[in-house]
Amino acid sequence: MIWRALIVSSALMLVMGLVACNESGSKPAGNAGGGAAQQAAPVGVVTLKKDTYPITTILPGRAEAFQVADIRPQVNGIIREIAFKEGGEVKKGDLLYQIDDAAYRAAVEQAQATISKAQASVPSAQSNFDRYQRLVGSGATQIEFETARTALAQANAEVEAAKAALTSAQIDLDHTKIIAPFDGIIDQTAYNVGNLVAANQSTALTTIRQLDPIYISLTESSTNLLKLRDAIAAGEVKGEDNNVAFRLILEDGREYNKKGKLDMSKQVVSETTGTFIIRVVFPNPNRVVLPGMYVRATVELGAEAGYSLPQLATTRDANGRLTAQFISTEGKVETRVFENATPSNNSWLVTQGVKDGDQLIISGLQSIVSGMPVKPVPMKINDNGVVIPADQPVAGGEQKPAAK
């Protein structure tokens, strides 16, 4: 009986303790939840104002050398000298290879001697022609006159043939010096001093590439091409003097500090990919861009009036529509959806669903939901794409971030 009484009393004490703990723990939690619901969370905002912004699009591309030349010999011979540094810079007219020219010098001298021999027979042939021309009909027959004229013509022809042979020999001699056809960067040599080379051989001695300026080949879809043409025809896109400006985004995300110009665009759309090629030329004095690099180009197609929504403040919903968070007139988070948005550098350009003075939330987005009360804190975005307080000065002279 005593043991049974102890067990019952212990069970009652345990139940009473659990009830007391539950009551004491639930009341503070309810009070804390009520306080959080009434407190407005601070968020960074920018105030929007209608303005004119550039309309841009980003195209993938690849860098290509402005000029490429495979260097091959035009005469046979043994390489006697290599006059360049592999991988170095060469100028137009610089000596690259010297082929042994002894045989070609001898050919030039022989051609010069042949000219002298041919010229020596011309005065005699000219004298005979003049004499028979005077005596024809009075001591000389017509046949003798024609023979003298033919001999003079042959003597002059031999002189011209000898001159042509000299020119050919001189060309071959000049080709023993292989020179750079333009300014550029030269590759390593495939042949060394002492190697025998042949005229017009299939294997190149080396290759020269001109890197300043440099080509960027961009690809664009035929669908976007039609949209662009329709926008221009409707007057929605207006470029400055119909010139399209190109800005380059390098592989590491930095924006290249030189602007490019349209050089050529193919008028044929690829049957397999549905794209067409646009070739742009960029200055490249420091050889920052090298052939083979994959890059992106931001194309400024014109300008349009509207509101600029920074990309860092926007997202896409499940249907792919652009969304952004604003502060409503009641001081709560309001989600707005934009059916039509145009890329504009690091922002989206919209023309509907926004008015002057609207406050766009650009920071603190991870801790808010639609309908939640918030407290606006004025902010701005600096040149590096970082959100900072509105009263903090923006450092100048910095490169703008690449568009995402």
C-alpha cells in the first residue's frame, strides 16, 4: 500500500509540473509575436522618376584577329637567318627570314650580262637597216631591206627579253628576304636556321596576327532582329545619327574601356541556328582582348522614356514575368508585376505600372514579404553596383559594373 501511494503521488506531481511549465512558456511567446507584428522592418529604397534611358541588349561573341597571315616562302633555299623574336611584335616591312641568296644573286648578274650582250648587237642592226633603207631601189633589193629590218627588230626583242629575265631574277632575289606584311604579333617559328624550304609549301613558316584593332563576332537571333526593325520603323527606338554603339564585357565581368563600331553584318540567317553574325571592330592598343576570347557586347540600340528598375531589385516569377517590391501608400510591401520590360544596362526599363515618387525597395528584400509593414531608408547604388546610404558620396572614376 505504501509503495502504491508513493507511485500515485509522484505521478500527480509530474503532471502538475508539466502544466505549469506549459503555461509559463506560452505567455511570453504570445507577447513576443504580437510585438514583432507591430514593428516595421527598415528597408533600403530609391525614389523613382521618369527619365530617358538607353535601350540595350547583350550579345555573346568571340574575339578574332583583325588580320591573319601565314608566312610561306616564295623561293627554294636554305634558311640562313631568323630575324625576329618569337611571340614578339613586328612592324610592316621588318625582316623575318633570310634565305640563302647566292644562287639568286648569280642569276641577277647573268641576266644583266645578257642585257649587255643583247644591247651590243642593236647598233650594228640599226646601221644595216639605215643603209638598206637609203639604197633600196638604187643598189639594194627590197628583200635585203626587209632582212635588215627583221634583224633590227630581233635585236631589240632580245634586249627586251633580257630585261624581263633580269626583272624575274630580281624578284626571286627579293623573295629571299621574307618580310612582315603588316604590324602584328608573330608566332613561334616552325623552321630553324639551316632548314630547307620550298616555294609555296603547304606548311607555314610562322603566323602573324594584327590585334589592334580587333574584331568581335557577335551572334543575334533572327527573332530579335525582326523586333528591332519593327521598333525602329515604329519610331520607338531612335539612335543618334543611326549609329549603334557597342560596349564590351570581358570574360571576368569587367567592362572594356573602349567602344566599338559596327563593321559588317551578314544578310543571311543560319539555317541551323536561326542566328545571324554581326562583326564589330574595337580599338585594342594594349592587347587586352586576344583572339579566341569569349566576350559579351552591350549594344545601345537607342533611348526611350520610362522608369529604370535596377536588376538587383527585381526577380522573375514562375511565369517568367518581371517583379519588384515597392512601398505602398499604407507603408506596406507591395509586389508589382511588369509584363513588358526592356534591358537598359544594369537595369530594366518599364513604362507602365510606376509613377513619379514611387519607392522601390532595393535592399533588405530577403527579410520581407508582401503586405508586411516596412520603414523606408533612402539608399542609392554606386558605380560598383553596391547599395550605399543616400548621403554617402559615390567614388568617381571607377568602371561601371557589367550588365548581368
